[in-house]
Amino acid sequence: MLRRSRRPLALAATLAAVILVSAAPAAAEPVQVAAEDSIDGVLNNIRNLIMGVAAGLATVMLSVGAVIRMMATGDPGEIERSNRAFKSAGWGYGIAALAPLIVSLLQGIVGE
């Protein structure tokens, strides 16, 4: 049985981490958060946060699934791993798409 090394995947993950860390600005300016005066503004900020985080994580999972699929070389176990990553990406994009509906439900409950 052919035994595959995990070294290329570890190397790719390390390279991606180095690129992400080096892309960060050296002297980042502090983020100023505006205080919201209404519950509607707070809920809109929550919606934007949910959409941003879900879409970002889904994109990462989509990329991971693609890398796993490219490196699978026909191994059924690796292909199944990539399918699970693609499924996770689909769930993330679905949650990002449904975030406005979730916030609308919260607005109805709160009475805003």
C-alpha cells in the first residue's frame, strides 16, 4: 500500500500562515467602534458580523477542500475529506446568506 507523507500539506499550511502574518501592517491603527443609539443599529452590526465571519470561514473551508482534492491522487479517504470541507463551506455560505433573515427574526422578537 502506498503511504503518503503529510509533509506537502504541512508545508502549504506553514507557507499560508507566513504569508498571512507578513501581510499584516506593522503599525496598525486602532479600530474605532461607533456606539449605536438603537437596537436596530446593534442588530445590523450583528448581521454584518455573522455574514462576514461565516463567509470568511466558508471561503477558507472551500480553499482547504480544493487543496485536499488536488493532493488526493485518487485516494478515496482524501476525497471524502475534501467533500466534507466542501460541505462545510456550503453550510457557511448558507448561514451567511440567511443572516439577514435571522436578524429580522430577532428584530421581530425584540419589537424594533
